Amino acid sequence: MKKTIIALSTLTAFATLNVNAQQLDSDINESGIYVGGNYGYLRVEGEDEFDDDKDVWQGLVGYKFNTWVAVEGSYIDFGDYGSDLAGASTDGYTLALKGLVPIAAGFSAYAKVGQLWSETDYRLAGFDSSEDDESLFVGAGLNYAVTPRFLINAEYTVYDTELSAGEAFDDVDDTDFETDLKQASIGFEYRF
């Protein structure tokens, strides 16, 4: 009799957990608007003075069409990098197409590809200038649903930028910088 009661209790517990996991997955897969933010580590890799490591933060808003597809826009601050002699500060806006794949209860993987519109303020030997730029980026990450509406994520993104200080400083020679911005961050999403 004791074994039967233990077996029935165990089956009931697993059935309840399974129903809760299915409900969570169902809620997570709903379409709708979401907002969020990311904070992380930025590696600036380039020629000359533009190799640096900095913090980066990003605010985002998106719309999830279904389980698989979302569109996402963001404001991103890459911070200051370089040295006192030659440096830069970059921020901008992004728009991306995001593909999602549910993995297990509460977990999903995603990849995104998009466009970055940025403004870079340059400092070079006491002269200041700024330049607008457009570049592509790709990223991938993992989401975990803490609740049906609140998710945490880990993400890695590479921005293929070219900081062309030569156009910003017409009278200075040899100031073209090929630069990649590589971002590793953690963040959250809240879905309405």
C-alpha cells in the first residue's frame, strides 16, 4: 500500500510539473511586444590606437511575430576607447531580424542579423570631429524564461564597422581604421 501511494504521489508530481512546463512554453511562444536591456563587455579590435576593452550597454524593444521570428530595434552605447592622443566614442541604433528556436522547457536559442547606424566622435591630437556610419552585425544567444513574461539572456554580437577617421579629418594622413566591435553581454527581456 505504501509503495502504491508513493508511486501515485510521484506520478501526480511529474504530471503537475509537465503541465506547468507546457503552460510556460506556451506563454513564452506567444507573439507580442517586448522590451529589455543588455550590459556587457566590448572588445574593440582595430589598427593602431583603437584596440581596447570597455563596458557596453544596450536598451531594446522588439516584436515577436510567432515562436520563430521577431524584429528588434535598440539603442547601444559602445563607450569611449583609444588613448588620450587618439580616441573615439561610438553610439548608435540597430534594427535586426531575430530567429528563435525553442530548445527545452524555458530555454531557447536565437540568432540575429541586422544593421547598425552609428555616430563616432573622434579625438586626434586635440582636434575633434564626428562621423556617421552604417554597418552590418550578427549575433547569437540563449534565453531562459524565469517566468512566462520575464526572460534572461546571454548574447555575443559582432559589428563589422569601419571607423574612417580620414573623412572626419580631411587634413590628417593615414587615419583609416578597420575596426570590429565584439560584444558579449547578459540581459533581460520583459514580454507584454
